[in-house]
Amino acid sequence: MPTANKHYKTMTDYLQRLYGCELFARRGVAHPVTVYFPSAAQVHDVDSLLDPWLPKAEARDFAFYDYSYLHDLQNSKPALYNGPTFTLKHIRENPLQLRGAIGCYFDMLATCAALERETRAALADGSMRAPARATYHRLLRPQDALSRGDQRSAAIGISTLTVFNDGDDYRAILARRSQSTAIDSNMFHLLPAMVFQQTTADFSDRREWSVKHQILREVLEELFGLPEEINPPQWDFFYCHPALQVLLDLLETGKAQLCATGIVLNLLTLRPEISTLLLIHDPAWYARVSDRQSDMPLATADETLEDSLVMAPIASDESFLSRFPPDLHLIMPAQATAALWLGIDRARREINCAG
């Protein structure tokens, strides 16, 4: 086993002992995440994963705050923006629903991303001592942190596996993150993947508390180059985009599907990730977006490393993995690894049902 894999297992075993939860595993490898699964009735309604109670500002009573790490990121990546985020308040399992609050991006970096930085640094030193995590769990038991976001700014993420039919195969889209991202730089991720956040000033339109709405905007930003807008005049300013009009028509006619595959809690960061699948059955979609003369060509955002896009067939695990370096999970964020395989499994089921 390569040294990197040994370290990954050591880190995962440490977190499993601390949190005592069932880990997500694939192809004989356990990953430092646990998954909450939606009911069958929720799979085709991604917004059913959100509690209808609208988020309010979280209390900034954090158990610890890593100013040093935050300042290092701000100095090395001066373009970082301290935007508002939807954060975890509580996860309820039956039915699966996430209740949210409102925080800000820098608080997430200093409380949640800092936990992962500390754990990986301890792993590199061979000590596995994590004083910030220990301080946090003196105030909130590890088991309670699996479903509650108290005293940290656990910004909610959304990872969407996009799978499309190219006429011969169904393929999944992945790419590497660029250096402009605060975290997970140079790692493979799904497209689109995002922090769940509102764009209107002061959360002025409550319709932004929607997984579907967020995914639609991020599809345009990460696959079609839509510029990110801060405080746009309208919550739905992007709905007239031709690529979105096409996608909405496909979803309406059943030629595309948007599915919920779970809520993944990353034990490294203690952040939840809503895991979803965008499955496009109509081969005309890819023919259109890949045409150089298209009115809606694929164009990735600055957060994606140039020329890193991979479109891998999903017919089998082996055919998919053959398009990537060995041990793909070592160069992906843990929550993205879980969202990837949850999405592939759901896509295969939906394709078989459609066939």
C-alpha cells in the first residue's frame, strides 16, 4: 500500500474512532465521511432535503477561531470574498431534512476548514494531535456534532455529479480546482460543486433557500462561464440564459433528471454536503454544447484548472477510473468522493429504469 494510502487510512481510522459513525466505503476503501440517505420519495425532489423553516443569522459563539490560518489564506489568495453562506443548524433523519442558518465564508474557513488543516498537519507530523478539535468537542460531544452545527460555521456545500449521454456512452464530468480556490486547490471535484449561498443582499428573497435554484445557477457559472454576480438586482437574474432554458425544458419533459443522493458529512471539516445528480438523457444536449459554433458552448469558470476537464464513462467502475490517476480518492475532497459514487450509482439505476 502506498504511503499516501496508509496516511489516508490512519486519518480515517482516527476520525471513525472519535465519531463512532458508519463510514462511506467504496472498492474496499473507507472514507472520512458519513452519509445520511434520502427516502425514496425524496430522491426526485432535491428541495425536500431542506427544512422549510427559513435560515436566520447564526450566533457567532465559536468554540475556537483560527485567525492565523485565515490570515494565511487571505494573504496568499487576496481575491477571496467573505460572502454570506447557508450553514448547518441541524440534520433530521426521518424525513431527511437540513435546517439552516446564515453565516459567512471567512468564519467557515477559520472554524471548519481549519479543522481539516490541523488534522492533515498532525498526520504529516505523525502525531495525530488535534488541540482545536479537542477544544471544540469539550463543548459539543463528537456524536452531537454529526447532526448539529453549534459553535462552528459549518457552511453547507452542494456537490452535483453531472452525467450526460453523448450518443454512445453516459459520461460524468469532473475537473481539477484551480489555485484561486481557498481550499481543495488542484484536487479533482464534481462540476458543479459549490458553497450553498444566497446572492441577494441580506437574503432579501427567500426563494434562494433552494437546492435546485443554487444548482441551476452554478451549472451556468461552472459549465457555461456565467460571471458570478454579487448582490444582483433580482434573485432569478440568470433564468433567461439560453443554456438554462434548454436544461429546464429537458427537466420538464423528463429528458433530464435532478436527483438527491444524500447529505454527506465530512468528518475532517464537520461540514455537510448536499449530494445530487444531474442526469441528462438527451444526446442532443452534448452535441449542442460541444459544437464550436454553439450559442451555449461549454466554458468552465476561473475556479476550474484550465484543460483539466475529464468526461469519463460510467458503465463500470473500471471504465470510469481508467480515465484518472491511480487512487483518485487521494486527490479528491472526501465529500466529493462520496458524492461521486452516490451519483454514479443513482445514475446507473435511473438509466436502467429509462431503458
